[in-house]
Amino acid sequence: MPELAGGTGPIIEVEGLIKRFPVSKNLFRKPTGFIHAVDDVSLTLARGESLGVVGESGCGKTTIGKLLVKLLDPDEGRIRVRFPASSNVDEGTEMREFRRHAQMIFQDPYESMNPRRTIYDIVSEPLAVQKIGSVMDRVERVSETLTSVGLTPAADFLFRHPHELSGGQRQRVAIARALVIRPRFVVADEPTSMLDVSSRTGIMLLMQQLARDLGIAYLYVTHDLAVARYMCDRIAVMYLGKVVELAETEELLRNPLHPYTKALLSAVPVPDPGHRREPPNIRGDLTLTVNPPDRCRFL
């Protein structure tokens, strides 16, 4: 993952990204096929921009996010970044420097936290790993971040454990952990999925404010097109590992071109019990996820 030269242009540039997972009948046999989780995906992300990735479960949205933060390595393709990072981020200090500027908010706060650690330990760990500030500085930074995500008063949460919090509170802790070191790029995997409607707006406003103030770029993975419309400058629609449509948010919602995008929009509920609309005209069968044919997957 080499660093982009210069100070202008996209903060992240992806070209021809491919990730496949082998499929075999048992552990000791050679793979009989490959799941094409991400297949020839190219995109760019500017500083302070929010790019939404939408699509059905299993289409490769989260896999793209994990590739961009180096939790997975691509099989093919190139990822170039413009925030501080060495041309080789696979070793020691280079990887630590990369992690300083790239974070991920995981979808499931139950699985992404150590139940034995306190909330302070969980949120302050990025600061400790990056050796940012003294112990007192970290307490202050953690308290400020917890307050900003709506966990107030922060002192009441610092030394609790995850099992003492509700699902929504855990999700806020996960967001605080990702934002506490003020990264340049954040992969947000359904960050508001476990929050009630009244709380979602506050979290989304916070993320937008940080994008404006700190230039944070977001890759926003979501199933909710309403959230994508609110949060994202552009939307990429994925189907079986492929980006089938990418456009400015309002343009894509107003004038979808791909039949799969039209099908997604037709599934959005309308708050009017008397409203009727024509079902999308979809022909053909579902494409296999293992070794799919070399053509449009949505046929």
C-alpha cells in the first residue's frame, strides 16, 4: 500500500481490487472453487468525503472495508493512500503509523470488545499503542470522546465493563474507540445499526462534524439507504463482489441506471399505507457466488 505523492487529489485510490476466499469440502483437500468477495473494484475517496457502500448481505461491502484498513490482504489490485504511511506497511513502526490514521468501526460491538477490560481500557488502547499523551492526558481525551458520542457523564462509564452497557451504549463505545486518535480515514461498518432512531442522528452529526473539522474520510457500509442519503456524498452499489453503480448520492437516488439499484430503491418502505408501486421488472436467476460467470452478475 504505497503512499500517494503530493498534497492534492484523493486520500485513497483503489484500482482493480480483488479478494477471493477458497471453498473446499474439507480442510485437507484443495479448493474446489473461490468465492469472489471483491472482484475488480476501483474507487477513490477524497479528504473529508463520505462514500457509502450499499447492497445485500454477502455482496462484499465489509470485505472492501477490511482490505482498506489492512485487516485483509488483497489477492490482486492496488491501494494507494495519501496520509502518512510507508510504502511497506507490513512491518513494525510502518504498520503502527498506518493504524494511527486508519481505523474501523465494527458492526457487532459484542464481538469487537474484550469483556474483561473496562471502557477506559478499550477506548484508550489506541492512544497507548500510538504512545499519545500521558496517563492523565489519555483520561481527559477518553472522557471528551465518550461525551462527544453521548455517553454522559463520562466518569460513570470509564470503569464499567461491556456487559454492563446496553447494545446502543456499546456501539457508542466502539465509535469512540475509532475516533479517539482522530484518524484520517474510518471504515464505518453499520455504525448506527444498534442505536435507536433518536440516537442515530446525534452520532451521524458527530461523524459529519469530525469530517468537516478534521478532514476525516469515511467508507460508510450500510443497508439503510436513508442513512446513506443523509451521511454520504456518493454511493457505490455492490452486487456479488462487483460495484454495479457509483454516483453522487442525489443523482443515484433520483435517476438509478442499473436494474439492481432500481430493485434496492423499490424495497425502501414508504410511510403511506395506501401507496402502491409497480414491482421491479427483474428477469433471470440468482448468480452463483462461487466461480461466477464472466458477465454481469445481475442476470
